Amino acid sequence: MITKNQIKKSIVRRNPQSEKPSDKDAVRVAMNYLKRMLNVSSILLEEIDQTKDGKDWLITLSHEKLADDKRKKTINDYLTIPLNRSYRVIRLDKKTGMIQSMKIREI
């Protein structure tokens, strides 16, 4: 469960010269959220978009996903390059900077 303190930390900081939060800040918030929620590494930015009404950011991120393997893992399994990536779309309110949702994106 997300605490109020974590929510406050995820709010986008506004640029004093601008009314709108920076897209870079929105990506930073989305990446931090993904790290906290899923405990994943090697997060990459794939896409930045906005909703049709322009109220929310739609930020697509990817992270490494190891192959689902039933055999016992060896040290080489942890040192090799993962076979694929998992994609997530994070919806972030432009006005408040709050995360609205996180969804799996199928490729």
C-alpha cells in the first residue's frame, strides 16, 4: 500500500517560469513509481504521449523481464542478458502530478 508520504514525493514539481509541469519531471515520477511498485531495474523510456483531452501524460516505460524458467537458476542465469522486456503505461495527471494508473502494455 502506498503511503501519503510516497504520494507527496511522486507529485511533479512545477517549473517556476511555467504553469505546466515539465515532461522530464513527469517521466522521473513515472520511473520512480515503477521502481517502487515492482522493484525492477533497467527501466527505459519508450514513449511519452498525452490523452486526447490533454489532461494526463501517458508514459510508456519498459523494464527487463527474465524468462519464466522452471529449472534451478545458476549464476550464469543472472549474468546473461534477459530475453525480453515488459512494458507499462503510466497515466499521470498533468495538473496535480499524481499517478492515475499503471497498465500492462502488450506488444
